[in-house]
Amino acid sequence: MWTVSHMMTLSPMEKVISYYRASKVADNLNDEDLRCFLEEQLCKEKAGLSEKTIARRLKTKVYVASKVEENPDACSICMAGYKDRDKVASLYYCCHEYHEECIKEWLLKSNLCPMCRALAIIPEDYPCWEADVQLHQAFFLHLQYAI
Ligand SMILES: [Zn+2]
Ligand SMILES: [Zn+2]
């Protein structure tokens, strides 16, 4: 276990490693291997996805405009408000929503939410973070500073 004062003296990468150690996700790796694993992981997360992965894993729905709504939600990529029957996709962790076509194009280049930089979708070969979204978010934020 770590203490607060201990955490403050650690570099971002050391913090991430301590989190991983505490979570027992990477029990079988030594520090050097864990560091390599984390760096690979971050590169993967920052990189774009294949069309196949996007098609399989992106959650989409059809937007239904409400009659009372004067200012519909807008897609932050193209800035256009959603129209009735638009196809809208929402991201895995943060649930930010975009037009399906707008976010698909973005995901080819990066798997991070354009608004908040949370992981956008979970690829099929992704390790077991689905179990603990908040833990992963904490890792990921530290990782971004670590590398
Ligand atoms: Zn859009
Ligand atoms: Zn987001």
C-alpha cells in the first residue's frame, strides 16, 4: 500500500505502476515489463481503430427529436444540432454523443473522446478494464502525463 505523502513524491509513471500493482491486474510482470506494457497500452489507446472494430464496438442509436425542444443537442465535431432520425453514437466511458458518421471518421485517427479524452470505445483485445471504469480512467490520466 502507498500513503498520500508517498504518492506525491512519485513520478507520473511510478504512480501508474503503483495503481497497477494495487489492482493486481499485472501481478506477473516486473516493473520494466509493466512499464513497457503501459507504454504500449497508451500508444494503442491514442491510436486510431480499424473500421471493423468501430463497426463492431460503437454503440449507436437513432436520435428522436422532442417536439418541445427548441435547442436540440449538437454534435461537437460538426457543430450541427441533431435532427430527428439522425444516427448518433455514444462513447463507452464518458457517454459523450456525436453523429455516427462524425465520430467514425475521428475514431480512425484516435480512440480518445474529442471532448474529454476518455477512451472512446473498448477494442475486443482490450485487457480487463471493463470491470472498473474509474480505475482505468485514473490510470489513463496518469499515463498521459507519464509518457
Ligand atoms: Zn456531427
Ligand atoms: Zn467524452
